[in-house]
Amino acid sequence: MDTKTKEEMESQQYRFAGSHSAVKVCGWTKNMIRGRGGCYKLKFYGIMSHQCLQMTTCLSCANRCLFCWRGHKEPVAKEWQGDVDEPDLILTRSIEAHIKLLQGFGGNENADKKVLEQSQTVRHVALSLTGEPLIYPKLNEFLALCNKQNISTFMVTNGQYPKHLADMDQVTQLYISLDGPNEEVWKKIDVPLFKDSWDRMLQSLDLMSTRKDRTCIRITLLKDMNMIEPEGYAKLIERGSPDFVEVKGYMFVGASRQILDKSNMPYHEDVVEFTKDLIQYLDDYEIVSEHIPSRVILLAKKKFKINNKWMSWIDFKKWHNLVNSDKDFSTEDYLLPTPETGLSGKGTKDKIEKDECELD
Ligand code: SF4
């Protein structure tokens, strides 16, 4: 990456941790410290947004998704290039940079003092900031380090590296981003570098269906672009057989504003309508919950409804005990009840002018 791009990223509050990793404080981490509520992953899974470190172990990506907030000068590459930093260095420096970025809240009278104090201890890593974290060659060592430090891990991949996915150890929750109901639409939205990109995506979905982690497919909906053919999405979802599906509206943020228009951002009502169409083709799933500020709906496999109660939250204590033991375990072994479920019937049409900053 050239110095100018690096400087631009730093001016956008990115911080580098070694030669190929970066950190940026998520808008929801800040919201939580200000007492304005947490992200949708708090509502859906129990992630404490104020104790979340948003980062990547690899800045470059093999896709140039239209809706991505990352700058279009940021590196693109098909394979790993350059040095390989040690996992310990990446995690230590990332946490240091994250805590330093939060320092400004010390003198902020709107900050909740107790929450701010808790935010100094990172309990979760969202490997999704920018780039493709999956291709970092020492990823499994990095994950083991997180496990040892009782830090849970959510990993988001673009589905372009099935071999890396096959070699990856268990994470707390694995995501594949799926942004089209068929090859043609998906390629238009994700603009992949690989010639066999669709094949790679299908292979990744096949692998997802065999994984022991909690798994999730995330669909980013763009109005007038990929909100079509729910049956096509359903077939791909069935192929990946994830535990969860998140159907989420595109957010008009970052560099995507240079390519897309604000009108490509669906209202929450639009996301609800599309999800209702989609669920008709998915016998194994039901709608669990929604998060209106992020315009996202959660679907889960019916097996997560136990005794008529949704169980999509993570029992982190159990997760850490299990992952740090030699025991073989499954997603059902670390569940907690979902505190708030259902669709409220409320929408976003009247408050579209000022959007929350949603980075993940
Ligand atoms: S990075 Fe993701 S999980 Fe972490 S606080 Fe932000 S939205 Fe929530």
C-alpha cells in the first residue's frame, strides 16, 4: 500500500497493527459507550459492542464489492503478498491501538463511566473490517490466541478462498457474504478478481454446510440491484445450510458513496418485505428478530427454537470452556435465550435523513 493511501486511511481513523493488519473503532462501540445502545449483534447474539475490537488480519481483498465502505485505492490481490506478522504482535498491537482510539472518551461527559471502564477489556474480535482476513497464513494461531485470552471470534469471508476455509479452525461464528441470487447478479455486485469466482463461492457454501461452527449467511440488499429472485437466494442458502441468515439493507457509507446512490439503500420496510418473500422458500427457517437502525432481519434454523423459545444468544463462558478443551462440541452446546424477538411493525421511512454509522 502506498504512503498516500495509508495516510488517507489513518485520517479516517484506521490504525495499523504491523504490516498487513488494521483496526478501526466501530460506530456501535462508540454508541454503546455513549449509552445509545449496541449493534445488531448484541440484539441477535449477545456481543457486547463496547468490548468489541473491529479489525482485519489482511488489508487486501479479491473482490471490489460496490457497497463496500473501503476506499477504492486499498489493495486488491488474489493471494497473500509480503511479510507475515506474528499473531501475538497483531493481537497485542490491535488491542493497544483500539484502546488508544477510545482514549478521547475519558473526558467526554456523555460517556457512561462503567461501560467505558469495561470497554478497556476486549472480549470479542470482529474479523471483518476491510480486506479478507481469512488468507492470513497464521490465522489458526491467531484464533488460538484469542481463545486463550477468552476473546470470541466472528469471521466474515467473501467466499473466495474455499481451501483456506477448509483449513480454518473453529471460530465462534462464521459468515459468508452472499450478495446475489445467481452468478450474474452476484458478479455485478461483488466484482470479483478470480476467473472461477462463482465456483469458489459455491465450494465455500458446500464447505459451510459441513462446518461445526455457528454459521451465518449475510445478504446485503441494494435497492434496484439485487432485491430479486428470492428463490435463487433460498437455493444458495440451502446449499450452505447456515444456522442463521442475516438479511441486511445496504448502508450509504464510506467509499461506496462514490459508486452508489442513497436511493440504493432500502428502507427497513423493504428489507422486511423481501425477507418475507424469501422465507416462503425456506422450510427450515423462521424470522427471529430485527434491528431497525441497521435495517437487518435475523432468520434462524428452527432447531434454535427450543421449548418455543428462540436461543440465538451465545453462552460465552461455555464457548470458551469448550473451545479451550479437547472436547468435541457443536453449536447447540453454547446457547442462551434471545431476549427480544419478533418484528415490531415499525419502519425507517420517517427517519431516513440521519443514518446511524454502521460499519459491520
Ligand atoms: S464491529 Fe460488528 S460486532 Fe463489533 S460492535 Fe461493531 S457492529 Fe457490533
